[in-house]
Amino acid sequence: MSNKEILLRLYEVMRPYRLKLFIAMISMICVAGFTGTQAYLVKDLLDKIFMEKDTFYLKLLPIVVIVIFFLKGIVYYIYTILLEQVGQSVIKDFRVNIFNHIHKQSLTFFGSMPTGTLMSRIISDVALLQQAVSNALVGVIRDFFQVVILLGVVFYMNWRLAMISFVVLPVAAFPIIKFGRLFRKLSTSTQEETAHVSNILHETITGNRIVKAFCKEEYEGNRFLEQVRRLFTLTMKDAKYRCMQHPLMEFIGGIAIAAIIWFGGLQVIDGTATPGTFFAFLTALIAAYEPVKGVTRINSTIQQGLAAATRVFSILDVEPEIQDKKNATQLAPFASEIELKDLNFQYNHEAPVLKNINLTVPIGEALAIVGPSGGGKTTLTNLIPRFLEIKDGAILIDGTDIRDVTVTSLRNQISMVTQQTILFNDTVRNNIAYGEENSSLDRIIEAAKAAHAFDFIEALPQGFDTIIGESGARLSGGQRQRLSIARAIFKNAPILILDEATSALDTESEREVQKALENLMKDRTTFVIAHRLSTIKNADRIVVVKDGEIIEEGTHDNLIARRGEYELLYNMQYK
Ligand SMILES: Nc1ncnc2c1ncn2[C@@H]1O[C@H](COP(=O)(O)OP(=O)(O)O)[C@@H](O)[C@H]1O
Ligand SMILES: [Mg+2]
């Protein structure tokens, strides 16, 4: 992405705030004007008061100084607070945009983007971007006015001396440009390493039990140290250049001052300039050089911001794979059958995962999907709510292609219980009525009872108002699964997908979960991926999926009688 493109897009983002930016800019010009006046006053101070001993000026000047500093303070406040507001608003907008954008993405996106990276985009890259917007980009504008006005004062007072600044400015520009390139490159690497740090943090904190179980604290500690060390090296490299540029710019400024003392001193001595002019000139020039020096610092912020913007935009530019068509309709309430037709699927140009799947599931049927792991069962069920995009073949609900209806209307008709129970760090109540803030407690209790979760919820310290910890950390595995079943029951959707919802449970809680599932499957159309015989035996029909293909299909008794793959699986797993 070129600088120009990035700036144009940033401008688009800032457009809503352009009035505020405009007012801020006017205030900046005023501040620059007052600074110029301050420098000019030095001339009167020296010539009128010190040389001519004029008592009128002695009375006037202190008042003028107070007024100028007071007014300058006010406009300074106005523009800094406005810029802060715009900068923070831009951050807020960006964060919300990225958040919403990420949640529109399909499962394949999350497969390729680690959580830590995404978090570091939303938190740290956006903050860098804000720095660039509110401090730097605008700082450049302010400094530009300041330099122009002060140079105006300088030329007005003594144009011959002022010519010196034309020698200094290009010399000063050289390191600014040179360092800018370095900063940009370093910033990109720094942010990438920062993202790796967040990834390690995320993985090891959420996976702390495995780290403990394998006694890998030291291993993870070293991995983290290694990563933090890489970040440290980069940051120090960046710091080296940042710390170097200030003295360098000072030195260049010093040379200019020396030149002015020499030539200006000569003029004062031979009488072509007054001491007042000389000092006012020097004050103005030093004041003008201040922002020039600042440009290097601002420049590093801008370069970092531009690099951050590139990364932020690159996420915003990932078109969600799954989107509503322009003329997408609402999916009518499910009434007759779901048909999977000539379905083929593969993840990102890898080997095919599903091959030529044809399957019709009438309303009310409980269909069990069994088969060796890695066979494509989860992938198959993820296609139905359009978590993954179908590119070859189709899924029809009551004859309507699911790609022709809105994603929301499709997913509203599907309840899911996944193998990995996903719960939120919130109350039991809010987990069951996920996202439905004003639901009645009666309905929630009803769902909890149907899920055989009521008794254990009642026994929790605050009952339905107990906060269950991250991913339900304060509950047992069986309780978590029953809670996610309660959530699915509460949603009350006609189509149900159960992906190994009873795996990893002991017999006791399995019996509870089993009863819960039976309640859930009543009057619903169910796709159930199961290891447990009890679940499978209750199913109306069983399909065996192996290597992405449906190889057998029928009732339990039929399939056993066939003495094929199912019988093999059955004998291996359940006997
Ligand atoms: N996000 C993904 N990206 C790439 N390949 C995947 C992804 N998810 C699953 N697969 C692959 O697809 C195949 C089927 O996986 P899955 O549907 O989870 O099988 P099952 O649920 O039957 O165990 C496996 O070979 C797996 O490696
Ligand atoms: Mg699976």
C-alpha cells in the first residue's frame, strides 16, 4: 500500500471529524502567530527599554506579554483537546470496525489468524495509528505554520541573515528522511514480534493446565524469553536511532547559531543592525528550529503509524468469505427437508476433505454421523450453518439454497452443541440466554431443567447469577456440557447439530447429558456426531463417513447385518 493510499484512507476515517480538525488548525495558526509575536517583542525589549530606556514601553511590555501568553494558552488548550478528542474517536471507530469485521469472517480466517495477532491489531496497532493521527499528522501542520510565521518574522527583520536558514533547513532535512525510512521498517518488525508475544501469552495462559501437566513452565518461559528478547533487540535498535537524532539535530542547529552570531555580530558592530534586531532574530530562529527538530520525532511516530495502518487495513481488506447475497431472502421456517447435494469441500486448496456427499434429511429425523476421526464429520456439519463456504455442490433447506438466504435467518434456525464447550465469563443465566438480555427467568429455568442442569445450578453459590469463569472454568466438564445444551434448548431452533456433545464424560454425567440430549432432540431435526452407542442407537438413521465420503447408510441393525465398516467400528469402540 503506498503512502498516498494510506493517507487517503485515513482521511476518509477522519472525515466525520473535519470540522473539529479545522477549528484545531485555526487555533494552531493562532498559537504560531503568538509565538512569532513573542519573538518580535524581544526587539522592543532590547532597543526601546534597554537601549533607549523608554519608560512607556517599560509599562506596556509586561502587560502585552501577559495578554499574549494568556491568549496563547487558551488557543493551545482548544487545539490540543480537540486533537485528543479526534484521535480517541478514531481509535474507537477503528476498534469497533475491526471487531465487527473479524466477526464476519468464516472459520477459515480464524484458522489462519492467531488470536494474539488479532488482539494486537485491535489494541496496539490501533494505538500507534492514533498517535500518528492526533500527535503527528497534525503536529506537522502546526509546526509548518510555526516555521512559516517565524521565518516570516526573521525575513522581515533581516533578510540577509535569514538566508542562513536556507542553508540549514536542507541539511536538517537529510537525517529526517533517512531516519524515517529506518523507523518504518523497524516498526513493522516490532509490531510483528509484539503479535508473537501476545500469541504466546494467549496460548500459554489459556493452556496453563497442559503447561503444568507436562511440566513445561521452564520450556514456555524460555520460549517467551526468546520472543521478548527478539522484541527487546528491535526496540533497542529503534531507540538507538531515536536517541541519536536529537543530538544530531541540535548540533546542526548549533552550527546555524554560530553562523548567525558571526554574521549578525559583524552587522551589529558595524552598525547595520541594532542589538534588538539581532536578539529578536536569534530568538525567532531558535523558535523556528524547535519544530524542525521536532519533525524527526514526529516523523518516527508517523512512520510507525503508517506501518500500523497498513496492517490494520490489511485486516479490514480481507473480504468476508461468507456474505449475504444482494437479493438474499429470509429463510422460511424449516418445514420439510434438508438436502446435501453433490457436495465437495476442501480447505484453502488443500486435499479434498469431503467428496461427493449426497444426503437428504427429512424434518424430525435424528441422523447419526459416525466414522474415524479426521474423516470430515465436523467439516460436514460446519457447512450447514455456513461457517464455511460451499464452492462445489449445494445445501438446500426446503429446496432453497442456503447461499440465497441471509446468514442470520439461516443460523437462527440452527442450534449447536460443539465438542469443545464454549462458554463465556458471565453468569449462568446469561450463558443460557446468550445475548438475550431481557429473557424471563422462567424460560431459562425451563431450559436448565430440560438440560438436567437445574440441580447443579441451584447448588452454585449464587445460583443462576453465579459467574462461571473463563470458558466455564469453575464448572466440571459434564456441567459445562449440560450448560451448553441448556443454551441450545433455550434457543429453541428446529435444526440441531451435536458434534460429539457427550465425548469425554464419565458414565454418571453421561447419563444426565444423554437425558438432556434426548429432551433436546425431541421434535427437532438432528445431526448428531457421536461416539456413544446410546446416542447412535436412538438415531433414526446412521451414515458412516470415512475419508470424506459416505460409505454406508442405514439403521443400526441394517448396518450390523452388512458386516462392513460400521460393524468394524462398532466392534472396536463399543464391545
Ligand atoms: N480449518 C482447517 N483447515 C484445514 N484443514 C482442516 C481444517 N479443519 C479440519 N481440517 C482437515 O479436514 C479433515 C477433516 O476434519 P474434521 O472435519 O474435523 O474431521 P472429523 O470431525 O471427522 O474428525 C482433517 O483431515 C483435517 O485435517
Ligand atoms: Mg470432529
